[in-house]
Amino acid sequence: MVKFENVTKKFGELTALKGVSFEIKSGEFVFVIGPCGAGKSTLAKLILREYLPTEGQVKVKGIDLKNLRKKEIPEHRKKIGVVFQDFKLLFDRTVFENVALALRVLGEKEEEITQKVINILELVGLSQRANFFPVQLSGGELQRVCLARAVVGEPEIIIADEPTGNLDLGTAREIVNLLKKINDKGKTVIMATHNFEIVNLMNQRVIELDKGKLVSDEKKGKYHLP
Amino acid sequence: MKEHWRTAWTHMRRTPYQALAAILIMFLTFFITTVFILTAGGFQAILRYFETRPQVTAFLKDETTSSQVDTLKAKLAQTGKVKEAKYISKEEALNIYREQNKNDPLLLEMVTANILPASLEVATNDLAYLNEIAQTLRVEPAVEEVVFQEDVVKALQQWTLNIRMIGIALISIFGLVSLLVILVIIGMKITLRREEIDILQLLGASRWYIRAPFLLEGMFYGVVGAFMAWGISYLLLLYLTSYIIKFFQGIALLPVSPLFMLTVLGIEISSGIVIGSLGSLLAVKRYLK
């Protein structure tokens, strides 16, 4: 599903990723771990085709993202749902409207949008908050809205970039459990985090980065870094 | 499309002063356009009126006989440059005089057919022949005096040309200003909504999906500005109709045909759409790479 082949990403003199290679199969749940500045977010942005690799190839569903034309990028991104650490929600729209936005972008019909948003808000436990604005929600609720928006269009891949970064352990667990639920439905989940408690709890595949280099890639991994 | 309109409407509702500025500049552009179209059209009608009037009037001596008049008419017809030569007898001249001054009894007193000269009113096929025909008539023994409207027509032609030139220049300047204002306003809105646009791009929104509301917004300003300008110009014209008719008595200037006004509306709305969407498109190209 996602393949990195000897990927290096440089920003001027700074090397964010150096010779990283791995492959993620369809339906896998993968943690990408490492301390701040390890290259986790860069990796996520390379998959989203926000960045292009300086060297090597990033392939999603067999397509080398370097070969994507500008107008093909939206179609590529529609296959990926993203959960951001800073939520990236529209604060002048309600929870319902924020989630519906992902479906509108996909060009779905209004009736279908309404039904799907209701269903997904129920899944993430926000049915009662549908008409709330983001400022009226807690951090955990905001992250759940973000998660709902990421998965409502049923993308094949979910990328969660530090989704638990601002949350307490209990709320973080809730979010990861939701991601696992989605993964159980056959979706590929890639979660970048430096939350060792969550990683150790889930017992899933762990790709470990440090200073831009791939340190380890374990099928049932733990968080080893200090 | 409905969704894009809704988004465009939300953009406008949230920045009403910018929307008002854009509509006002569009209004001003199209108001000037309508005023100049109507003025130029009016001058054209006045010019046409003078061009189609008998353009050379030859006043005949009192002793001129009808056979002399016929000879003169035949001579003029032979030139091939005359459309019509009409003989106005002393009695007919008196009737015309009476009709023109029917509201002023003082001017009607003392005037009889005898003191008015008979005349020959000659219309040429082209304005260029006017002088030549006037010269031909001047040397005729039966002709007392020749009057023709060459100067009036020339002055009107110059006025019409000047009005067109000034109109084109002003409309071009205001059109350009409108375009730039739309560009700046839409550019500001794009900058204000940068975060939203980034989120939409990450969600996989197509370029059209992101750009459409901005393009529709520009078009909306153009259409509303053009329609308001046309409506107010038309109302002003209707209000001023009685004054204009009084001032240009005898010249069929008004009422302006509704079909003509609808054509003007169609042209202005189309131009509004072009200016609005072009301004937005330039802004979108500049700020949404």
C-alpha cells in the first residue's frame, strides 16, 4: 500500500529523512515513533504528497508520487484521511459541517452526507455535539472530530500525525482505540507518535526513526527510545 | 454549484464592506458606460435627424415661375447627387411658420404669405455633396439666397466623435480600476482564508472546488453592479424624458426602445461577468498556486 525506497528528504542543509526504506501492506496498523525532529511528520507529508523526496521513491498503491501531476494530487489525497495534532478544524463551522466538508470535497450528495456524518459522529461518540462549534469542545473531543472527518469518506489509508500529542492518557487511549476499530474494518492506519504508553499498549508494528534514520522496524514493536 | 454559491455568499456576508466596495466600483463603471451609450446614441439620432432633413434650402426670388422651378429641379436631378428636391410655396411657408409659432400670437400678426419667400428644399444622397449642390444653386438666376446645415452637421459629427472617444477612454479606465479592485478584494479574501484553503487542499479538494466560490463571488459583483447601474440609469432617463423631449423638439430621440435598453443590459451583465470573473481569476492565479 505504502512503500518508501531509500527516501531522503532535505530542507536546505537540514536532512529530515535519510535513506529510509519500508513497506506497509494494506490493512496494517503501524506506529511511526521517534522523538521530536525524528522525521515522523516529514514522512506523513511525503505520503500526502505535500513534499517530494529529495532522493528515492515514495509509492502509494504502486504509484510513484513523483510522477503525480499537480491536478492528480487531489485525487491522491482523497484516498488518505489525515488526523492532525493541531486538529486543523474550521472554527467558524460546527462539528457537523467540519465533518461534512470531507464528503463535500468528495462530491457526495447532500442526503448521503447527512446520513454518513450522523453515523460517524455516533461512532466517535459526538452525536450530542453535532451542532457545537470547535471552541465549545475539549481537546479530546476536537481530536475525535478530526478523526471523524478523516474517516468519514472511507479512505484506504488513515495517517494520524501525533493525534494524541495534546491529550491526557485516557483520552489518548480512546482515540487510539477508535483508530484500531477503523483498522479492524480493513483500513491501513499509520500513526506517528512519541507516546510510548500508547505504543507499548497496542502491540502493533512499530517503525522507529531517529534523526531521520530508520532505527528499527518490528512486527510487534515496543517503544525503545528514551 | 449550489454549494459553491453558498460558500461565495458566506464569504460576502462575512466581509460586507469589501463586497460593498466591489459592487460600488462595478456600479460606477457601468453607470458611466450606460450614460455614455445613451448620450452617444442620442447624438447619433440627432445627427441622423439633421442628415435626413432637406439639407440645402434655396430661397427663390418672388418673380420665379413654376417652369423655372421645374427646370431647376430637373437640373438638380441630372447631377445624380440629389435624393429629393421639394418646392415650398409661399402659402406652404406661411403654414409652416404658423405651425412653428402657434403659441406666440404676436409673431403671427402682420405675417402674410407675401413676405415669406418660396423655396426649394434639397436633400443630397451624401453629406459630401452638400457644398457642391449649394454652389450650383447659388449661381442660378432664380435663387435669391442659399442656406445649408453643413456647419451644424459637422459640429454634431465632431461632438459625437468626442463623446465616443471620452466614453471609450473613461469606460476603459473604470473597467481597469474595477478589474484591479476585484483582484485586490478577492486576493485579500484568499489571504484571509489561507488556513481553510490549506485544509481543503489536504482533504483532497480539487482546484476548481477551491477556486469556484471566489470566481462566483467576482461574477456576482459584476452582475449586481451592472444591473444596479442599468436600473438607475434607466430610471434617470425616464425621469428626464419630458425635459429632453422639450429641449430637442421635433427630433425623435425618445422614448428609447425597451429592446435597445434590454440589449444594453445584456451587454453590461455579460461585461460584468467577464470583468468580475477575470479579476477573480487573476487573484486566484496570483494567490492560489
